Amino acid sequence: MVAAVVHLPLLIAELPLKSYDTNFHIFFASHYVHHWFNPWNTKWFAGFSQTTYPPLAQQWVAILSWILGLNLAYMAVQFAAILLLAWGMYRFASLWVHPRAASLASLATVVLASESFLIYNAGQLATTAAAPLYLLALPYLYEWLRFGGGRDFIKALVLFTTAGAVHHATLIFGSMFFALPVLALAFMDRDREESSAAGVWARAIGITIAVGIAIGLVLLPFWIGLFRYPVTQTPIPHQSRASYILTPFWGINYFLVPYGAMILLLPFIIIRGAVVPRLRPLMLGFWVCFLVGLGGTTPVGLWLLRRAYYVLTYERFSYWATLLALPIVGLLISDLLARYRRRAAIAITILAAISFSVAVAWTNYRPTDDFAFNTDAVAEWLNRDGHYDYRYLTLGFGNKLSRLAIQTTASSVDGESNSSRMLPELTKYGGAALTSAKYFGKGGLESLRAMLRDADTYGLKWVIVRDPYYDPLLHFTGWRQVDELDYGAVTIWAKDGVPPAAPVNQALIPPHWQGLMWGTLPVGSSILAILIALIPDQRRRRMSEDEEDAAVMPISQQNTVSGRMVS
Amino acid sequence: MSKGTGAVLAIGIFVVTALLLVIGTIWPVPTAVYFAGGEKGTTLHSASTPEDAINNLGAEIKLYEWQKAYDSLANKAEFTEPQFYHDITGYFESLRTFATLDSVDIQPLHQTDSDAEMSVTLHWFTVLGPFEDTRDVHVVRQGDRWAIDWPIVKEQHVPPQVIAVNYLRWDVIYRGPGDDWGTQNVQGPNVRIVDMHPVNRAEGTFVMGELLNQDVVPAWVSVRATLIGKNGAPIASAGTFDMIDHTLLPKQVTPFLIRFPNVDLSQVGSIRMDPQAELVSASADPVIEVQNQKFNPEGAASLSGQVSNQSGQVVNFAHVLSTFYDNNGQLIWVDGQYMDRALLPQIPVNFNIPVPVDLAKKIGSEHTIVATYSTGGSYL
């Protein structure tokens, strides 16, 4: 209910549309609406395969769009992710702390600044939808490791697979930061249950293999694409890799805003996590994730991730770090409430409200784009008089590039999905979307110049400009302004002698069987996850009784008991 | 026991975290250096040497931290911060206005305990490609730090005057505002390639030549070349891109250069040239005069001179294109340079176009034209 009260108005107001990536996800969903079994999308990069990005969240947007329309369908999926996070956090936190603290951790997810930052500023639907599924899977992993129940194995397997179908990176890095602490916890609790270490290890290896096979199968077209065309493109600069000390602005953006008031608790998270032996794996997982999430502030990210460091962005690591910290935060809040009661409640509520509000409002203080810019006129222009026979390129459109692609039937040589790009003009220089070329310095402008140079190859006839910065380049390289829209705010430039767009990248088109797999297995895994959630969980009920017994004990005594368990 | 272990663990984590933060700040990872101002250093270095002072200034310029950069200068009393800013970015909209500093090269010329002379080359990158700005900089010691005497280039002023404009102008009336380029149903102007010469170089094959507008109306032109292999199959196709003046007035000639990187001329059997021309509105104004043109064949060969804007309007962007001929009048090279500052009325601006050393001795004459683009601003 709290999640609905807090987030529903913001989502119904479609606030996430102001974020960086929301339009990107809606664009992918719009393709699934029309071509569910054909992942080949001709609207970007002169043709690309959507099997380059895990599809599940976008497919659910597509399904719901038949009732709600694309924008509200996106909001509905995002809202479901918010609700699932509260549920997932309760179950995950229950592994580590008493139910009251777990409830408080669950409640904290509703106003978690890092979650709000990703939803309303970054627009990372996949990350925010995969994390709760992963959290829901972890308690089943724990129970499988300790007790070896087949039902827990199946539930963990299906939920992990579903999480992977939403966002593969969450699964890969989640294993390091989330699953390893749970594995360690299973070992620590093992003595009490008289379960052998070899048994835990065998079950850990067993489920790792099973999840690997399941994810390999569900996302097979993705892995085939990755194997055939590994990521070799020049890394694109991202500000989350800056040092937040040397460049304080990015520290505000990627540390102060996402962590919010949790920064005040960081020392206590470490201290409590270190002092209580049973929390140590969780605290260590948080600590490493926290360090990686600091981007270029410390060398840890580069040391651990090597080349992947230059490809990944680090706001999601901060998000995961806050999720890992929440059980301990719940414990700390529980202590504060027990000791200071109303005063603590008021202070915590105020701090949480400020953190949440700043994270939501951050997109207004530092807009990702000109929200008022409407692409309707541009789409209407592209969709008439055979203009769609040629490819186009936008300059200065920001993430409205995706919105325009939803509206038009014309094909662009540009696009926002960096991992989907195959054109050498885009992958060679270290720039992201051409529409924002100037923000990527030399690499971005070199990439743009290369694309303009090869315009004939791709049937690129139209350049649609909303930033006069690029006008001199177009003038001197043989383009000529032929029209203007929105009273001159948008100008259209053309090049003579360009042949109509012909199909390119034909070799990259996934075969039909891959389209069938892509259209059935990911969404099938999510339906299976919904069905197994309906199966009663006897073991979990037994654990809840234990937890209820623990919850009535004084907090200090619980810590002692926890410590005794592993000593 | 457990609490003691926990305390040690917590202290260890705090210490290691602090150490990692210190390491990351003193020896930042490459991405952190990039966002903190450049490849050669960060703003955190104290200016304990003349080189540090210059690198720090470069980092501050790269981060657009104009006030910090200005405050670090030894001679800041001689000019204001806006003057310093405009010296770097241009007083009028130009290539400099949106340029990004890529790197800084420093060449020591002379140094004592109290001062130093350095040749500083700022490598800029712009939407039209790179340009360099080389200045001799005087650096002075101030206590335990060094500071720069910035050699400012102050804004030049044109005396008040009236300039009569009586140049020809051609307007074209289209069918309507929605009319598309290329669908005018009007025959294109008559243009002709009057010279074409392929040359093989280490970078690949270059096709250069000259294009004449032999019509009585202006033309928007470009040239496309297709290299045909000895077996008759096309090898590669490319256009002139920016190595041409796309607007040709009647009877005007433009040089052009088409690059085919990594293609050896020995593979080529023939070349198919495809000039294109469309009717466009055009004006003979602004007229840019090329003055004091001089070819320097010795050392790093180059063609230098000045371009002067003869009109009363500011020309924001100018591309100088030079054609080089041998003693027999045969075209042997085409090259160009974008002017990094706006061309103000009546104020000459220097240009310098490098020429490949191996061609320098063959050059007998040269011809220079200037393509321009203005954003519509006037000189006030």
C-alpha cells in the first residue's frame, strides 16, 4: 500500500518518460507489439537484432500495451517491479535479520533513493525489474543449499532464470555480490543443521549448472549473438566511471543522490555487519559492491572487472549495494526505534522523505533531455511523400531518438542500444548515439563524420537537426537544408544522389527458430515463475515460525545468539 | 572474542577503504583522469614546474573551468576573465566556440630559476575536425609555484564605416515550403570536370581534380568517384565530403579531393567520375580575398597567406582550399584548412596549409579559394 501511495501518482504522471532509457525500453517493446516472433528491427542501425538485449521486461510492456498503451504499460511493469522489490527484500532480509527488521528493510525499498534514481532518472527498467526477482530467488537458493528440497530447487531455478531473462548483468554480477554471501550463510548455518560441507558444495554446484543451462537455453539467441559478435567496440565514456572526488559533480550525481541519507549509516552498516558474525558475508558483499559502485573513485572496479570495467556503468552497482545494505539498515532502524521510539521515527521519516524526493526530483534539477520537445511533426514528415524510402539521422534529439523511432516507419542509421550496434562507423570511435555526438568529444564527432562520409552506402539522405552546432559540418560536407519544422526549431538537411535505402547487415538476421525461441522461452519462464509462486511453501512457513520466536527476543540477545550459532 | 574480531574487521575495512580512496585520488584510473581534465594530469597537481602550470591550465580549459584557469594566470591584471575566455573560444561564433581541448604539447624553449619560455600547442577537436593553436608562453615563478603569463590575443576592432554591397545574387522560387531537395523537376546546372588526376600515396589512393560550373546559374555540386578494378568490378566508391566548395557560382571552378584509404592505385583499371549539380539560391557575397600568398618549399613545406573578408558581415566559418600545380600547369595536390576564428570585415587572418614534403619540390604554382558559412550574425 505504501508503495502504491508513493509511486503510483508518479508513474501515472509518466514521470519516468523524462529519464534516459525509458523511451529506449518502450521502443523495443513497440517492436515486440508488431513482430513478436521476429526480433529483427530495421528502425535502428540500418537493421539490428533485438536478441542483443534480454527481452522479458520489454515483452511484458508489449503485452500490457494491448490494454494500456505503451507508455502506461511501461509504468505498469515498473510498478510491478517496485511491488516485487518490497516483497523480495522482505524475503531476502529475512535470511539475515529478524522479521521486524526485514519488514523495515522492505518498507525502505519504497523510498530507496537508488531505486528512485534508476526509475526516474536513469530509466533502467531491466535492472529494477531483475533485482526483485533475484532477491525472491535467493531464499530458495539458501533453503536448497541447506536442506536440498526439490521444491526449493525448482523455485530458485525458475526465478533465477526469469531474472536472467529480464537482465543478464544482474544475474552475472548478482552471483558475485548476492549469491556468494547466501552461500556463505548456508555454510555458517550448516553446523546447526548437521549438514555436511560437501553436500552444500554439491548443491551449490548443481544449481549453478542448472541455472547456467536454463539461462543458456532461454537466452540462447542472445548468447549466440554474443559469441558470434563479441563486444569489441571502442569503449564509450560514461560519467559513472569518473572519480567522484576529483570531479565532485559526478559524485553528487552517482553517489550523493542515489545513496541519500543512507550515507549517514555507512559506518554503522560496516560496524554492525562486522560485529555480528552472521551478517559478515552480507556486509562484505555490500562493501565490495559499494567500492565497485564508486566507479573511478577507487581502482577496485578496474582491478576486478578488467576490460569489462570500460563497458559497464556503475549506478547499478550502487543500486545493488544499497539493496545489500538494506537488511542491516532495517536492523539499525529497528534498534533506533526500540531505543528512541517517536523521535527516531520522525527523524528517519524526514531523512527518507528527503532522500527519496531529491532522487525523484533530480531529473528536474539535471534534466536528461528537453522534455517539452515533441517529435510528432518530425515523424509526420518522415512518414509522408516517400521520405521513408531513405534512411535518416537525427542530431540534437537526445533520447527523443527512441520516441521518434516508435512513431515513424523510416529507418535510421543511429540508435540508443550500444550493445546492438554493428555498423563500423558507430563501433570504431568510442561515441554513443550519433544524435548526441558532440557530448562524446573526439570519438563522437569522428563517428558522426564517418557516418556522413558513408551516407551513400546506407541510403542516408536525411539529417534532421535540432542543434545548430552541427550546421557547419553539414554545410561543408555537401548537405543542404531543404525544410524546417516547428517554426525553424528543427531543420532538415538532404544530400543529393543518395540511393534509396537497401537492406544491410543481412547476415545478422536471426533465423526463424531463434525468433520463435525469443518469443516463447523468456515470457514462458516468467509465466512459470508466476505459477510456482502459487505453490505452497511448507519449509518457508516453518522458518517463519522460527523467525517469530527470534523476533520477540531483545536485539542484543539476538546478536549474541547469532554469534553463538557460528562460534 | 567475536566482537573483538568484528571490531578488527570493521577497522580493517575502514582503513582499506580510506587507502583505496587515497590511491584512486593520487593515482586515478584512466577514466577518472579523463573526466578530471585530460590525459597528462589532473587539476590536483601543484604547479611546481612550468610544465605542471601549463598542464593544469590545459586541464581547467578542458573542463571549461574558466574562472580557475583565469585565476591561475600571472598576468591576469592585464585583461579580464571574459577577454581570456573569448581569446580561447573566439569573440564571434567560430570553430573555436564549440571546440574541445584534446591535448596539450609543451616544448621548452628556455628556462631559468625564475622564469621559462615554453612553446605550447593546444590540440583542439571540433565538429569540422582538429586544429592546433601554438603560442609561446612565458611562465614565471611565484614563491613555490609557477604561473603563466598568458599571451592574450585581444579583440580587433574595425573602424566605423559603410560598405556598399553590390554583388550578384540568385534566388530560386520553389513550389512550396514542403518541396524536397532533388524533386524540383528543374534541370540541374551544367557542370564539367576540367581536370582529374589520381595519385598513389602511403595512405591510399587520392583522386583530385577541378570542377567547373559552365552554366549561368549557381550550382550546389559534389563529385563521386568509383574505382574500377582491372577485371571491371568496382573496388570502392567515395565522395568529396568536405574537400570541395559545394557552392559554385557561374563560371566558377572548385578543386576537389576524394580519398580512398587502403586502396592501392595499381589495383585500379579505370575511374568513373560522377559530378552532381543542383540549382540553388546563392550570392557572390561575402567576397573573401586571398592576400600575400606564399609557398614555402623548405623544411615542413606549406602554403601560407592571409584571407580577408571584404563584406560587412561576419563570416563565422571559412574553409581555405588550395590547388597546387607543377611547372607545366598540371594539378598535383589539393588540400585545405578551416579557419579557427571568424573572419571579421576587413581584418586579415593568417592561414597555413601544409604540403607533403615529397610533392613540395614539384610545385610551381597554386590557386586558393575560400568556402564560407555564416550563421547570420552581423558585426556590431
